[in-house]
Amino acid sequence: MRIDQLRPAPTPAEPLDIPPELLDSVNRHQTHLSALVASLRAAGVDDELVDVSVRTLVDSYADDLTVVIRAMMRATSHE
């Protein structure tokens, strides 16, 4: 399902201004998400494996974002 197919439709939002320090992380994880979806579709896996695969990807993203955000906060507090 694509985002434009969601019901009820999401409300319009302002474009997200991603801080430059986070761009590499966001781009990397978007690439990983696309690859995961393609891989799961091709493999025809069951729901349990989908759950585990998504949880692994989300946990990795959370760890990555936490490191970058903490570094951004430390840099701001030292200015």
C-alpha cells in the first residue's frame, strides 16, 4: 500500500527539515527499508519473519539516530 492509498488519508504536513547531521542516517535507512521490502516480497516470507526483520531494522535505526542526536546535543551545549 502506498501512502496516498491510506484511509483515512493523512493530513497535509509541512515538509520535514532534516538537519544535515542526520541526512546520511536517513538516506541509509531508507535504502535499507527499500531493500528489506524487496527481499521479503521476493522470498514470500511469513508474518513472523516480517515482524522480526522490521524490528531489527527499526532497532538499528533507533541506535543510529540516538548516537547522532546525542552528538548534536553535545555540540549545541558546547557552543
